Amino acid sequence: MMIALLCLYLAVLAARFWLRYLNLSHLRSKGGIVPPEFAGAVDAERLRRITAYTADTSRLGLLESAVSGILVMLVLFTGLLGVYDQWVASLTDSFVLQGTLFFLLFLLAETIIGIPFSLYLQFGIEARHGFNTMTPALWLTDLIKSLAISSVLGGAVLLASFSLVQTSPDWWWLWVWAFLLSFGIFVMYLSPVVIEPLFFRFEPLKEEGLEEQVRGLMERAGLMISRVFQVDASKRSKHSNAYFTGIGRVKRIVLFDTLLRQMTHEEILAVLAHEAGHWKKRHVLKQIVVSETLALIGLYSAFHLFRWDGLPGLAGLEVASFAAQSAIVLFLFNIALFPLTPLFSHLSRKNEGVADRFAVDLTGNPAALADALVKLSRENLANLHPHPVYAAFYYSHPPVIERIRQLKGAALPGS
């Protein structure tokens, strides 16, 4: 069984590498062509930068995936999981503390392993292509904050989850699901007012008249917005973005200061109208329902897998703690969900199309959203030529050229 599982994992890795290779090959063949939708906005030099940036980030992603895949195989298929499991068990006799330490130390190891990739991305690739504005001191501060937050929140989740497993051996799968759902909603409330301000300075919009325009737009959309902020994203990067954050009465609109410098008010309003479309069409709620349904199915399936005596044997172990078996189950789920990736991507792209149409109906200005997408793609050096198969598999948004064509079609008389 272990050999069969290893072969299956290798097949998944091979598929991931093939998709990345396909995308890179397509970029090499098409990367010198300026799409008609970007004529006048992207010249040959900008296109060269786009191609180089996409190639650099893709190669780093390939290397990171390769290292991750090798480490996963070493841990799961060479007996290291059993050695680690026994070492954690030697630290405490508590079932709850064993499980919590097991995964928190994994989190720490994952963070440490990811540091070289993060450093090279930020101070190598991002700096080379003119995006990085972050100092090493700020990078280190962000790393420490992120690790502290993930340790506190992750530790709380692990302590509560393993306590529920210990307290209710037959029904833990249901109680853990209910707790994770409640905790996730709590974090959605907590994040805008506690977590995000640890990384960004939130200020009222400084663009004269823009906040009144935004609030007027949201009122027409029928949405209640508590605050409209701009953040000092330029301290870290020249990339631009805008997003909604929070839930209920703490729902906020956040605009990067880089975005404010790049776009007109009409273009910003078009971007926010798109985001409003997601809320108005309940895409966030639908995503929560889907993810929580899958989580419930997953936990119930895990409950039955734990009752199978052969579970430790999948990693070549005779015995394994509940935490170690949880790691094996998570690995199985990772493999099982891979074939569903294009389905989830398709549903996400469908929602993006709905949000685009909502924005056009709300603003009556499809050209503004099209122009905003051109600027976002140009300034962020987005890949203009993704391979159709790669895009179908991974892209959560339709390729930007398709979106712009749809919007320009909507701008035509009678369309």
C-alpha cells in the first residue's frame, strides 16, 4: 500500500510540474506578442519585463514545489514520521499537548524551510523587477509577527480540536467541524480590527471626493460599509490591489496607496463595483458553504479512516499516534483534492464573470473596468499569455484578455 501511495503522489507531482512546464513553454512561444487589447498600453519593453517576471516567479515556484515534494516523501516514506512522532511523545504524556506540539513544530519547520524562498522572491525577483520596497528589517518584523499570529491562532485551534477528540471519541468529527466554523467566523471579525493593522497603517482616503463616490456606489449596490481606508502598501511593494475585508457591520473597503496613484476615480469605482458584485451575489457565503460542506465530509471520512488498522502502514509504520495519523490523512486528502482543482477554479472564474457583469450594470461604464484591468495587468506584470490548460486548471479569474474582450463587447451599442 505504501508503494502504491508513493506512486500516486509522484503522479500528482508530475502533473503539477507538467502544467507549470506547459505554461512556461507557452510563454516562450507567445510572450513576444502584444495582444490587441493591450495595444498602446504595453510596448515591447514592458512585454519583455512581463515575460521575464513570469518566467522568474514560475521557476522559483517549480523549485519550491520540488523541495516541498522531496521533503514530504522523506518524512512520510522513509520512517521519519515515526521517529518524529516518538520524539514528540517523549516530551509529554498529554494527548492534547502531544497533538498540539506535533503540528506547531511542523508549522515552525515549514516556516524555516520557506525562509530562503521568501528572501529570494522579495529581495531577488521582486527587487530585480522593480517591485520591492521592503527593507530587511521590515521583512524580518513581518516574519516574526506572522509566525506569532499563526502560532497563537493555530495553537488555539489545535488545543481545542484535540481536546474535543479526547472528550468525545465518537462524535469529535462533528464538534471539531462546528468549532472550526465558529472560529473561522470569529477570525473574519477579528482580522480587520486586530490582525491587519499589525502589518498596515490604515488611514481615511486622502483622494478628495473619492470616499463620497465610493459610499454612493455602495449605496446603489445595497451594501452597508463601515469604513473606507487606504493602506501604506507601498512600504512593502509597488504591487497594487483593493479588497473588501471583514463581515457584517465591520465590513470595510481597503485600497492600496499604489492603486490610488495608478488609477482614475472611475477605474477605482469600477474595481470596487466588481468586489461589491461578489458580496451582492453572495459569492463569499456560497464559498463558505461549499468549503464547510467539504470540511464536514472530510472530518467524517477522517473519523472512519482512523478506525482502519492499516492507516499507519500507508507511511510504513506499525503504530502511530492520533496526530501522526492525522498527518497521513491530510496527505491523503491533498492527493484526493488535486483532481478537483479545475472544478473549483471553474466555479471561481464563473463568479468572477458574474461580478464583472454586476460592475457593468452598477456603473454603466464597462470601459472603466476594462481600463482598470489593463493597468492592473501592466503595473503588476501579469502574464498575458497563460496556457489554456494551465489557466483552466489553476486560474481563479478568467485570463485578463478574455475579461477585457467581454467588457469591450458589453460596451458596444446594443450588446
